[in-house]
Amino acid sequence: MNDRAATHAAEERIAGLAKALAHPMRVRIVRLLLSRPSCSGGEIFDDLPLAQSTVSQHLKVLKEAGLIGYEPRGTRGCYWAEREMLAELGGAIATLLGEAAESSKSGPDTC
């Protein structure tokens, strides 16, 4: 893979992770999971003012993106925050914002 393809793949990955977090309730779920080592589905459902089916859909999006983990346990299962993945996303966003800060020092670009 060349540098351009690698950069494109990294940009796609960051965008996908950011998209998974692009809902306030998903951010809330991640914060909830970051506040403890793991959490049962029942605890998550009880902590949120949404229907169980809606919470389940949000959990599915976060799981598919790799931002949270899941293991079946009984009828509800166990969820946890994938801290390494969240740290990777945080680092990528920090890098992007750092680039924006640096480019703003030189003034606006022209077309």
C-alpha cells in the first residue's frame, strides 16, 4: 500500500469511528462504559431514558465500529469500552486539530 492509499484508509477509519459517535446518546453510552470496567445490558438500559430497542441499536453501531466490546452472559450480556480504540480515535482527532491550528497561523488559504 502506498502512502496515499494508507492515508486514505486512515481517513476512512477515523471518519467511521467519528460517525459511530455522532449521536449524543452514543457518546453517553461510551461515557457510561468508561466509568466502570464492564456493564450489563440491563444496567445500560436502566441508565438511559430510551426504549430498550433504541438502546440496542445504539449499542450495535458502537460494537460494529469497534468502540465497545460485548460478551454474551445470561440474557443481557456484558459491555465494555474499547479504550485502545477510543484512544486511537482521540489521537487522530488531536492530530487533525493540531494541523488546523498550525495552518491557521499562516492565514487563510486561497483557491
